[in-house]
Amino acid sequence: MNASVFTPEHIARCWREALALWDVQVRLSPPERHAPFHPDAPHANEPLAYIDLVKRQVYVHFTLLTQMEAEDSLMAVLAHEIGHHARFPHTLGWDAQLRVMEQRLIPGLKQSLTNLFYDLQVNEVVGRTHAEDLCRVYRGFQRTAKPAASPLFHFYLSIYEELWGRPPGDLVPQADLEPMEEAYPGTRAEARMFAQTFYALPDPRLQFLYFCATFIRYIERPDELTYLLPLGGDVSMPDVDDLDGALQGGGLWDEALDEARARDWLDAAIEAKPQDPLEAIDRITHHLPGHAKGQVRRALVSRHYRRLVDRHILPLPSAPSRPEPYLRTTPEAWEHGDDPSTIDWTLTVLSQGHLAAVSPLRRALEADMPPPSELGVPAVELYLDTSGSMPNPEHQLNSMTLAAQVLAASALRKKATVRGIVYSSGKPFVSPWMYDEERARDFLLHYIGGGTDYPFDLLAELSRERPDALRVIISDSDFLANVSAPAHLRLLVEATRRSRRLIALLALPDEQRARQVLQPVLNERGFRLVVVKWMSDFGPAAAELAQALLEK
Amino acid sequence: MVFDIKHIQKQLGETPLVSPYSHDLAVAIVCDTFRLANLRPPSRQDWGDLEKRARTAALWREQVMMLAHVMTATSLRAATAATLRKNVDATTLLQHFFDEVEPLTAEMIRSNAFRQEEFLRKWVHAVDGQVKDESPRESAARLKQLDYRLALQEMSRAEKARKQEAERRARELQEAAVRATDARGWRE
């Protein structure tokens, strides 16, 4: 048989049958021919078929299917792809949840196993009626791609042999059976038990935990795992929203984790550890390719800090609350049909005299709306110390960054403008004046590392450029070391005089020493020193500071 | 008469999952099946002995109730009555069957298609019946593949190996965590 067997009519018929197999109403475009990613390279490394869950489009590599001598399996291949859309995973939000959990159970895993998990689910359904068609694809793949012997692949295929009642060696190479059993005693029994247990589990979360707990045995080095399977990379990657939702939805797994623990599937050391959100972000993004990795991680970290900021700031009402109506309006003639309770009898009697009863006057009540207040919130300049004594905010919670985020968000919600100066040693990062939270949050996640070298010259320059601004320096004891030089202290005093207010928010074990060092500037009317003893106090202190400065 | 396992499973799928019968009623249903084949059913004393032989009496009662449920809900009862040979001793047959299905709980039979098939095939094997569209050799191979007791025995070997591998993996995970921390360039 050659590629010509794939006529439009044949494809259309297979497509109809594949749709009928799932017995659900799905909106998918008919399959399209896959254009090879590397036309000059051998086809064996190209995907056989995949579904773009965003575009809802299935692609099939017909030439590869022919090379595999699996032309008759087209319907099963299409049904497999439809299965990803119809049931497994169905949504990329679910896929994201699994990826987050997978990295928690198998930290550092380079290539996600979720696609294998869905394939096991999809193939069970398709295999009920088309097991031989799927077997043909897996056999054909081994003939054409000649994959290196992999314990993971061997175990995976053994499960299908057990599921479909095939003899050992029907899908896996006969020659590998004995070496595999020696390297992993009881593999066959485990594959049988897996096939007979996995599909009977009542909950997909429990299924996934069982899947990970079983498959981890066949992954030699999680951080180096890559695999190539037919139909093994055919589901799209979840986006930032999906991953963010999954990171927040950890509680949904508690019940399944408890049951998995009770069934002795999970290594207690792994599953009992509470999950740090930034660590989880690091895990689910570390295997992504360079550019995408940075973007996705930054977006997820940014959302994490936004939630932390919101925890410290009381949400401002979007519209002013409606006051009770108590002011009387000017009198009008009451007419038949109007509410009798609106009649002001005192006014009616006084003004209408003996005609009061025939022509009463009515007055409604209205609220006394306060005049829009002049907030008078100035521009806010934030100097954020990101020296090596504090962690990179993308990897670990950085309390100073959080404090800056809290102050920036508070100011921006009061319609102020914010400028960030992220410094450490060397040239600081200086933002333009920012008007929206998203941008400010993103900028304040910058990190330099290294020593602390407060940019006094820049402070002087910016204070001349925008004299009325409110300036906040967020640092620790290193700032005192920087400011102890007389020239620096003089610059700080001058900048304080030019600023509306200059506040040093410092983490210090001993306030006394700070008062000694900062004595000259403490005499200035516009200078304030705020000291926090513990790093964890930075967020609440910043929130209180923001309230004191901006909520007047 | 041959037993159509797939059809029986389909019939089971269309009935309530939980056996509606009490133990005594279940015993009566099983006894009636033997009577339908013109065989003497086990006496009350024999049932008492069967219960005593069981490793866990509660589990055995679950199995009796499931057997009665499967018989009344499907064609298994009629096929059994038609298949049972005249010289069969009902008590010995039941002894053999309950020995074979010993680890299967009612929950397993209800919720796991493989365990359900095993339960049915072991009954067919006990009454010396034939499965539809299968040679005796194929049926024996399938029964061996489905044998939960055998799988549990083989799994113990895998479990031992797993424990050793898990210790090694824990060490490797620690090393990977250290490498990841180093790669980040910042340490607590």
C-alpha cells in the first residue's frame, strides 16, 4: 500500500468513524497533512500525529504512517487524537495541574510524562475495539525509528501487552525481555498489576499518582529523561493562565494524596513536603526552552507576588459606597399615584395653609454625596536593594522586593505614579515613571546580586529632577555602611530637603546604631526611619507605611 | 453449554453494583442453581464447613453474595445449570472455587473489570465449563494472566527490588536538588 491510499474520501470515512468511537459531540476541523518540521531529516523523528488543542486541529504524518506499514491504523490514530480533545486531558488546565503535581513527585523531570498518562487512558478506550491497529503503530515505530532500549518504553509497552492480552514480546522486543527482568525484577508482574489496577481507580487524580509512583522506577535520571514515542508528544503545552491556576489549586489533590499515602504508593519524604510556590514555579518552568522559560517564569512569579501584595493591602472599593439618603429635596406638588409617605405635611401646612389637604407637597430624600477629595498623592520613588544578601525573588521569596511591590501597588491604586530604582553594585536599573501595577510589578522583580552600593549620585540627580516626590529606600544594614561616608550623608540630607518625604525602610537588628549613623539626616523634617527586625515584617511594615503616607 | 463472558459482563454492567441479597438468601440462590441441575446442594453443615475453611469469614460471605448476585443478574445461572455434570459434588466444587477466588473482595469484583472477569472465569473453570469463542488453552492462558493471587506473589519480588531502587533514587534526588540549587547560584 502506498501514500495514495489516503484519499480524501478514505480520510473522511476514518474521521467519521473515529468521531463515532468517542460518542461525544466535538468541534474539530477534519485532519490535515502534517508538514515535516525538518523536511531533510528522516521522517522517523517527526510526530506521527498530534492535536493542537488551541486551534482544535488534528495533523497526521501520512508518509510516516505508510513507512510504519500501519496505513490501516489511520482510524485508530485519528480516534487517539480525538480522545485527547474529548476526554484526556480535554482541557489544558487539567494538563497544567498534572504537570505541577508531577514535578512535585518527580522533581527535576526533564520531559513531562503527562502525555504517556493520557495515551494510556486514550488507548484503553480506542483499544477496546482497535487494539491491533494500535499495536501495528507501536511495532511499526520500533521498526522505523529504531529507538534505543529504554526501560520506560519497555514497561510502557508491556502494559499494553497485558491490557490487550498479548503474549510478552508481542510489542516489546523479544530479546529485551530477559535483560529487563534482570535489571528490574518483577517488571512483567508490575506491568500486569498496573494494567489491572490503573483503569479501575475511581479518580483521575488517584490514577495519576499511581502512574507516577509506578513509572518513577523506570526513570533512571529524571533530569535527563527524554523519550520519543509514536503518539507520545501530541498534546499542546498549557499556557501561563493554566499553570497559574494549577499552582493555586493544590488543595484539590489533598484527598488523592491521602489515599495514595494510605495505599503506600508515595515516598513519604516526597509527598509530605509542603510545596513552596516559587519552588513549584521553578520546577515546572526549568525544562522549558530558554526564551519561553524566562517569560513563563517571570509571568508566574509576577502573579505570585501580586497575590502576596493583595494580602497586605486592603482592596480599595471600585466605586464609593452609597451613603444613606437623608437630605430632603426641594418641594414639589404631590399628585395622585405618588407615594403618600413622601408628603411633607409640616411644610405643606406652613406653605399651603387651609389648602394643605387638597394640594400637599412632597419631598424625596437623597444622599449627601461627598465631593471628590483631593488625594494629593505625590509621585513615589522606590529604591530597592537587591544585593546578594537577599535571594533572587524569582526563586525564593524576597521580602524587600515584596515591600517594594506593596508600596508600588498602594501608590498606583491611589493614582500616583511610581518610579523604581533597583540597585546593588554597579549600574542600577531605573524605570521610567510607571502608571500601572503590572508594569511596576514586573520591573520590581529585577535582581542584581553582589555587594551593596547605594546610588547616592542618582538620588541627588533624581531629587533635582522631581523635587516633590516621596522617596522610599528599602535596604538592610548595608545601607548604614554606605551612608556613613560624609559625602554620602550630605547627598542624602540634600535629597531629603528636596523631597516631599524621604523614608528609609531598613531591616536592622539594632535601631540604636542606625540612629547614631543617621543622626544628621534624622534632624531633617522630611526624613523618617522605619526599622523592621525580621525580614518577614517587611511586607506588613510596607503596608502600614503605605497607609500612613498615602491614605491621609 | 458455553459461557459468554463478555455478554455476562455486559449484563452485569446494566444491573446495580451492590448485591441486594443477604447471606442466607445468597446461599439459597446458589443451592437452587445446583437443584436446577438436578444435583444435591451443600447442606447447612457443608456451608458451615465452607465458612470455617475460609481465611476470612467476612470476605467469604462477600464472595457468596457476589456469586448469587452475578447468577441472578446474568445468564450465568442458566449456563451453570446446563453445564454442571451429574457426578459433581457441589461442596467440593464450591470449596475449589472459593479457594481460587480467595483474595477477591466484593469491591474488587464490582469496580475492576479484570477482577470481575477473573471471578467469572474461575467459576466457569470450577464448573468445568467452556468460554465462548475460546479454546481451553486460550482460556487457561487468560485465566493465568488474570490470576490476582499469582500476580500478588510475583509482585512481592518487584516490591523488594523497588525498595532498594527507591533508596537509590532518594539519594539521586538529593543530588539533583543540590545541582538545581547550584544552578540557581543562590543558597539558603
